[in-house]
Amino acid sequence: MGQVHSEILPGRVQNANMTDYSRAVSEFRWEDVEKEFSWFHTGKVNMAHEAIDRHVAEGRGAATALIYSDSAREERYTFADLQERSSRFGNVLRKYGIGKGDRVFIFMPRSPELYFSLLGVLKVGAVVGPLFEAFMETAVKDRLEDSGAVALVTTPELLKRVRHEELPELRHIIVVGAKADPEHGILSYEEETAAAAAELEPEWLTLEDGLIMHYTSGSTGKPKGVYHVQRAMIQHYYTGKIVLDLRPDDVYWCTADPGWVTGTSYGIFAPWLNGVANVVRGGRFSPQDWYKTIERFAVTVWYSAPTAFRMLMGAGLSSLQGIDLSSLRHVLSVGEPLNPEVVRWGDKIYNQRIHDTWWMTETGAQLICNYPGMDIKPGSMGRPLPGIEAAILDDRGNELPPYSMGNLAIRTPWPSMMGTIWNNKAKYDEYFRIPGWYISGDSAYMDDEGYFWFQGRIDDVINSSGERIGPFEVESKLIEHPAVAEAGVIGKPDVLRGEIIKAFISLREGYLPSMELKDEIAAFVKAGLSAHAAPREIEFKDKLPKTRSGKIMRRVLKAWELHLPAGDLSTIED
Ligand code: WT7
């Protein structure tokens, strides 16, 4: 990967607090963070205990923990309330023999019950797997099957997408908002929790025991189950403090759904480990609704994503009419590159500098960030946190000097690093192919002050509106459609969404290209996988470029799309 021409790059300004940063880095010890956990003294580990029960035990039980609202409900729960609700649910799981190490999945829209049950799963030492509500049949089945989930918490509507008869390991289904149906093995959340005891002694674990699984996409194969362990809490807590800058009186809002890692690491763990009031807004995105949420609950710290900020920017000043956002003290972003233009707009509109943060499902928590007290260079992801070492490596693992583009890599280990990829040690090992380093799959460069600048993905992974989509999963679904002979899927640059999914398709004999067919094929993917995995653009081709071994060359499709030279074609079929 080539040397970037340094004159044209931002980031060469003098940084006044460089010495403070160097000192923070050299004096940092993870052990100082660990000392703040109860297990440091007792040896008894459980995330739900540290995030919830511990606050009650230490006299903060009456503090607000959860502020939930949607168009139909508005409810507040204290830490004591969450302790009780999660204990009841934990007792339900124990009654059915579910405990340490079992995988329990939760498939439902945001609601207080989602949070109660997630904490209850953790209390009994089981590993929780939250699934995004937009997943359709195939996506749900793939994940439940691969994880060997023994129980599922869901709602009556979403239950229709669960093919439980095809999932022999799935022994218990607990439905929120329904009566029990013993004949079909359905338990009622309400009936069961009402009958359960309100106290529960958590299952005591070690730092290496399981915590949570999130499925995420790579460029090949089905989504992989990223398995995190209890140890991650050290970093959730620490980054909550130094990056989110959480303080006891804050009202914090992370807009991500718990179906994605941001919605758990930063929508559950970081705020509650820090004992802070956590706002959850159900329902769909709308600029008016979001601004009203900030105003109504006087949100002080707000963590969202570039796509959302771009949509808010697009909604213009009228969406801000009569709205008071002066409660905001700190605004952060994650998921995709944060455009400097958006940062400057935030300066003006929110009177806040939007702080970009970089991390991944696999890393479990933030690693490279703009955090309070440092100079922000718009367009940069920031600097590695004290305790984290990042570098740019060439493909052989040599560290490259500033302004050279290469593989963004992190020195192993760090507390929230994934424990494994479920059922797929080979995939896990690929990330660690260079001894001593985790290879992220992103390309970036570092400037001469240690700021990192994102350049792109090295593989074919698509990032649309901050959601990570594997082209293979979409292609596999496309070729299940009777009209589709072959399909190749790429990310096409898009101003609002970062990238959109574009599919190149060759049709089977007897099918003719038409607009209706495009719509039908897109709807087919939407119904089978999810709306965010459906191609927004489809182009029919007589033939797709393939290697001699039959692999569709997405790189060539992308070059077609961008009108760029296709590069090395020596392996192409003809
Ligand atoms: C990929 C990880 C864990 C956060 C949610 C996304 C991209 C993430 C940034 C950023 C540019 C970013 C990377 C990364 N990404 N944050 N600040 N600037 N790109 O998690 O779904 O696991 O995706 O998102 O490409 O590898 P994810």
C-alpha cells in the first residue's frame, strides 16, 4: 500500500496537549481500572451484578437507570427496579434449567422488557444473543442454529419469523405480551415473571466466561458469531468514563439498537457500569422525534452515527424550530467515517464538536477516539486510548511510518477483545495472523501526531448507514430467487448512507430484464434477510466477471460501477 502524499493531508497542526497525552499513555495501567470492580476484591464476577445490583448494594438503588419511551409508553425504572425485574426473569430461566454458558437469544423491538430479560440472562451466567428486530426468517434461523440457542425471548409478531420446528436445540420460547401456549412450547413472559421470586443470587463467573454474542458479516461465508467474555466490562466501564465522559448526573442517550454491538456495549453496559440514567427511544428515526427526545429528557451525552447526523443535517433548520438542545454537553459518533462537513455543522447547530470513535463488533469497545480534552481534527478517528496501541502495518506485519496507508492493527490483547468466533476458530485466527496484532480489515494511515485517518475497507464488506453487510450473504439469498442465475454484490458510494448495496445479476434462461423483476428480487431479499440487506440498485448483465475457479470478481464489478480501470485481470475466466 502506497505512501500518501503528506502535503495534501490535514493533521499537521501543532497539538498543545501532546505532552498530556504522552503522560496519560505512559502512566496508564489497566489494573487501576480493575481495582474499581467488586470482583477485584471478592473474585465473584458477573456483568449484571456490576451494572445493576452493585449500585443497589452501595445505596444508589433509587437513582434512575432506564428512561424508556416510544409513541405509546413512557416509563422510568430505577436501579432497584432493574434489579428486581432482571432477578425475576433470571429465576424463570433457572426454573427451566437454563444457566451458565447456555445461549439465550432475544429477538424483539426495543422495550423495557428487552432490557429486563437481557440482564436476567446475564444474571444466571448465560450468554445473551440480541437479534435486530428487522431480521427475517433466514437471518434468524442462521443465527439461532449456529449459536445452538436453547431459549428465545420474543414477541407474538416476531415469533412468526422463527422456524422453531427446524431448530431442535431451541427448547424454550418466552413470549412478551402473550398467554402461555404449552402445546406449542410457548411460555408467557408476564405469567412466568409474576410467579417468580424477586430475589436471585447471580451465577458467579470468571473474567473468561461468556457474556454476549453479536453476529457480524465478513466478505465470505455466513455471518460470524462474535463471542465476548465478561472481561470486556473493564473497557466498557473505562471508555464510559473517559470517552463518553459520563458523570453521575448525566442523562445519556445512545441511539443504537441492542441488536448491534453499539446498542449493548454503549446502550447498556457502559452507562450502567457508570451508574448513569440511560435513555431508550423506541420506534423509527425521525428528526423531530429525535430532537424532542433530547429536549424532553434533557439529554446531556448523546452517542449516534454519521448516517443519522447526515439525515438530521438534511432535515434542515426547520426540524429544530422551537426545540431546545441546550442540555447537550457531549456528542459522539461511530460506525462509519464522520465527514468533516458534519463535524462543522455540529459545531454550529449543537454548539458541540461531534467526537468520532472507532471500533468494531470484534473489538467489543472503543479503541481509537476523539475524547474530551484533546484537540479534534475533523475527519480523523482520533488517537488510541491510553492502554491501547494501534499501528499501520504492511501485509507482512512491518510497522509503517506516518502517512503510509496500510492495515489498521491493534496490539493484542485488550480487555474487550473478542473471546472467539463461535464455531469457527479458523475465522478467529485470521484476525491474528500477524503475531502480536489484531488485523482490523480497515485501511488507514497515521499522521505525525498519532491521529488515525480511515481510508476504507480492505475486504468487500459493505457499510450502509453504519450497518455492516457481507456481500456473500446477500448473493446467497439472491440466487435462491428463481430468475437469478448469478449475482455479485458491491457497496456503491452514496452521499447519505455512505454506501448502498448494488447487485449485478445474470438471469436464468427464460427470464427477461424488467423493472418489475428488479423490484421483485429486491423484495425477495428483504423478506428473506432484512430490509438493510436488500439491494437498492440492481443491474442485469448477460455475464458476470469470474475467476477461473468460478469466484465472482466483485473488484471488477466495483471498477465498472466507478468507471475505474479494473486492475489485474490475469485470473479472469475469459
Ligand atoms: C466497521 C466495524 C462498533 C461500532 C459499530 C460498527 C467501520 C466503525 C468507524 C469510524 C470510519 C468506522 C469500520 C469498521 N467503522 N467506526 N469512526 N470511522 N469507519 O461496528 O458493524 O462491527 O463495523 O465499521 O470499517 O471496521 P461493525
